[in-house]
Amino acid sequence: MQIINPATEEVIANLAEDTPSTLQAKFETLKESQPLWAGKTLGERIKVITQFSDLLEANIEELAAVLTSEVGKPLQQSRNEINGARARIKWMLNNAEKYLSDEVMVEEPGLKEVIKYEPLGVVCNISAWNYPYLVGVNVFIPALLSGNAVMYKPSEYATLTGIEIAKLLKKAGVPDEVFHIAIGAKETGSALLEIGFDGYFFTGSYKTGKFIYEKVAPKMVPCQLELGGKDPLYIADDVTDVTAAAIGTADGAFYNNGQSCCSVERIYVHEKKYDEYLNAFITEVRSWKTGLPTVDGIYISALTRKEQIAVLENQVNDALSKGAKLLTGGKAVDGKGYYFEPTVLTDVSNDMLVMQEESFGPIIGIMKVKDDIEAVNMMQDTDYGLTASVYTADQARAEKILSQLDSGSGYWNCCDRVSAALPWSGRKYSGIGATLSHQGLRAFTKPKGYHLRG
């Protein structure tokens, strides 16, 4: 398997892919070793994961360089991702004892009722390329803390990072046979679905998630899916600092080249603030530097996947054919690398692909609305349900709007953020199940009720 630098199109590594037989052998060693890992105290496992977090900090420059080389994100954004992963790990470490320890529910003379949180066993983590550290630690860290063994399949576009993660986990003290990495692309992922794992945790597209869900359903094991989004944002007519809102929401739409499941992908602006917001938004977008991700100050760099350029071009052409206006960008950049200009479309409507299908790139459609009712109707018009954002001076107004939207997260005066303390979950095409928060810790356990008389 070739690893290609998307910023230069250079081949930077060649890796041997796993086969069904090598994957089965790795699974057998995981299955055999898992009880020994689960037999360690939670405190011992916490100590190991703490060491892993420390190693991330100590090696951040080398790790960021590897990440940038294979996914194309600016080097500072790679550093930000690793630091963000450490922040999530810290929350999990601080709360693992609280949410994974036995819970005494009833204690009275002659009777004690207790919930014990037992590990699932051997879990399969099929991960994503856009934030391999952030989406990875959402799964393999609580899985390991809970006493599970893990088969971790990084995306074929972030395999070098996956290898680095495995090295540091083992250096931190995770036994060699408790965490294995599966190397390969689609065929490797399909082969994993044929193996008898005790749970499947996938991050990626709706199409692939649906395939996995249907495939593993007969096994009757947990299957969590963190899928895509078409996340809407509304700018109300009482926003006082429109320029600040435009700058913040532009970042929410274009950070990491828009390659985030929770990126802002549709913007609706009250007609009273539309012109002011649009002018500030365009000014911000045009101020960004585009180029090689290793250059200081670069904000927009290469897309990770070459194939996404055609998707973005199709969305632009579809919108223009239906009456949209192109204010900036709109095409791929000539030369080496998978670059696409940051693109802003106006006079859009909800029947355009750019307002319905996940873009996963540096493109946004901005639509004028006359009031909250129209905004809600437009925001509801989607098959996805990951996040939704409302900018307004009135919290009650924001919560009223957000309560009408079928999304896993709601934002008031912010967007495109994740907190380890809150559940990260999707509705409809955006997935099933939750990571992060206490729910994300317990997602890797099987609760057992103990009725103890004596």
C-alpha cells in the first residue's frame, strides 16, 4: 500500500497490508491476552494511559510532522490536534474511577445490589483520517481503560500516524498482545467484519457505516457509528458583533479544510444582518494563506483525498446551474498536490447539492432567511443530525430553536467544537451510539447486576 503526501503527491512510504489470515491471527492473540489486561486494576491501567499521554506531549513535533505528511493539514493544526487529544485523555483519566468502578445501588441488612462494568472483550476500532488522534482516542482510550483488547484499523490515509500511536501505547505499558494495528484499505476493513469481535466502533461516512451496521447485525454485539454531517448554522437578527461572528463561523466552516464531520456546512443569515455578515465573512476567507502545510501561517492546505476534488467541483457546478453566485474560489489549484480554493456560494437554495450532501472540503453555501421560522425549516431539511448552531444575543431564543432540531449537539454562539465531558453522538444519517462523557466510557462495558444476600 502506497502512502502519498497529498501536498506534494510524493510517495512517502510503502506498507504491507494485512490479509484475512494475519488479521485472524492478531485477533486470536488479542482474545487470549485480554483477560490478563482486564485483570489489572483500573488504577494500573490509568497509570499506563497517563504515560501514553505524556509520550504524546514529549514527541509532539515528530508526531505532528508525520500527521501533516500523510493528511496534508497545516503543521500547527496537527499540533493542535495532538494537544486536543491529550485534553480528552485527561478528562477520561480524571473520570475513569467514577464511571467504571462498581456502583452500589442498594445496601440494606442482608442485601446488597451492585452494578459491575465488565469489559466487552476484544473490540474493533475502524477509525478515520481527518482527525486520527481525536477520533482515535474517543475509542481506544476508554476501551483500554475499561479492560478491553483493541484491534485498531487506522484509515489508509493515516496509517503512519496509526503506527506511531501503536508504538507509543506499547512504550507506555500496554502489552504487545492487547493492542494490534490492522493495516490496509477497504479490503482490510471488510475482512475485519468477518471476525468475531465483541464490539465494532467506526468513524467515517454514512455509506460505509450503514454497510458495517448491516454486516455485523447478526452477531448481536455493540456497533457504534460516528458518521457524517451537514451541519447548519443560523445568524439571527440580534447579533451585536457581526464581524466577530463571521470570523468565528468562517473558521468553523473551513478549519482543517472543512474536513470535519462537525464543520459548519450550511449557513442561514437573517435578512437584517445578511449583507454585513457576508462582507465580513468574505473578507476573512480572502485573508487566509494557502500553500504547503509545512509553511508557517498557512491556513488552507491540501485536501487529504484527491477524489474529493471532483465532489467539490460537482457541488459548485450544480449550484451555479441552479442560480447560485460564486463570490470566491470555486476550483482546484493547478500544480502538484490536492488543493481546492476556499469557496463561498450565495443565492443558494436547499435543493442544491452543496446544501444537502456532505461536502467535506473548503466550500460553503450562505442563504438569506426572513425569520426564525424559515431558518428552522431550512435547518431541519437534512438527512443528517450531528450538530447545529445558533448565534443570537438571546439564550432562550437559541435553545428554543435548537430544541426543534434533531441533532446530537447544539451550539449557542459557538460551533465546530467537541467537549470530552459531553456525549458525542449523531442522529439519523450521522450515526448511532455515543463516545465521550460518562456514556463514552461505559460504551465499552457490559453492565452486570449483582444481587448479593448474606
